Amino acid sequence: MIRVVEYDPAWPRRFEQLRSEYADAMAAAGVPVVAIEHVGSTSVPGLAAKPIIDCDIVVAPDDVPAASATLVGLGFRTLGELGIPARWAFKEPRRLAGTTTYVVVDGCLSLGNHLAVRNVLRSDPVLRDEYAAVKRRVGLSAGDIDEYGRGKNATVQRILAAADLTEAERASIGADKVPSHEELPR
């Protein structure tokens, strides 16, 4: 079972705390940041979600190493791209439990995916509620996070289509070779 909870109005405040910490750390390290985006289900008002705040730190390609080093300096452990090009994942330090942070290249498909899902669900309450119902149903029956992701895939593809991502972009997102939860370093 995957824990999916009702929307919590504290999530945007939690993101703002993270955004502020990340922005301050990047500025102190001299790392130019394009944006720090609240993505994932907690970024959509009214959407049921796993209670994990997802953040994309958006940088130019040449700034990925410095942004990554800055996160390591904050106690993160780098996990690499994990099968998704131009997006680097990090294991959060204990003090930031309940968060997921990525460094992503400005303009990459991974960022486009995150923003498309967020923006469509923010603007389409019918699709948002349908997605919430799928998340709740799949969360109750999924044996692990991988099964949970597969169970939501058809609906996510519909959301991406509603965001006008091309068939090729949707196929690329669907084909990403993300390691299973069991394969991830702990």
C-alpha cells in the first residue's frame, strides 16, 4: 500500500521554505538558477498526494555540477539521472525527510513533463479529481512504489496529452528506464 492523503494547505508553505533554503545556498555558492519549481502532486491545490514535496532546481547545462555540489554540501547524496535524461535525483538528508529534490536542465523533457502535469491539473478540476481517484485506488492496492507508478501511467499519459505534449514526447516519457525502487541506492 502507498499512502495517499488529502491535499494539505501547508504544502505550499513547506515548498517555500525549501525554495528559500535552496535559493540561498545556490546564491552563496554562485550558482545561477533559472527557477526552483514546486512540482508533483503536492503542487496542485485540491489534489490527493503522497505527502512528499517535490522540487525541481532548474539550471543551465553547464551549472549542473555546481548545483549538485551545493546540494551535497547541504547534506544530500547524489543518485544520478536514474534513467531520466537531464534530471539528477538526490537523497535528502534526514532533516528534510518528506521531500524529493532534483536538479534539472532548463528546457529538458523531464522539466516539461513535471510542469505540464502540474499546470494541467491546476487548471482542470475534472481531470485533477479523476487523477486523485486513480491515485487513491492504486495506492490502496499497490505493493510498492513501482506498481503505484505503473497503475497511474494511463492517466498520466492522458494528462500529458491534455498538455499538448507530442506523441513522441509522451512516448519518450513512457519509455524512461527508471530503476525500480529495489535498485535504488539507499
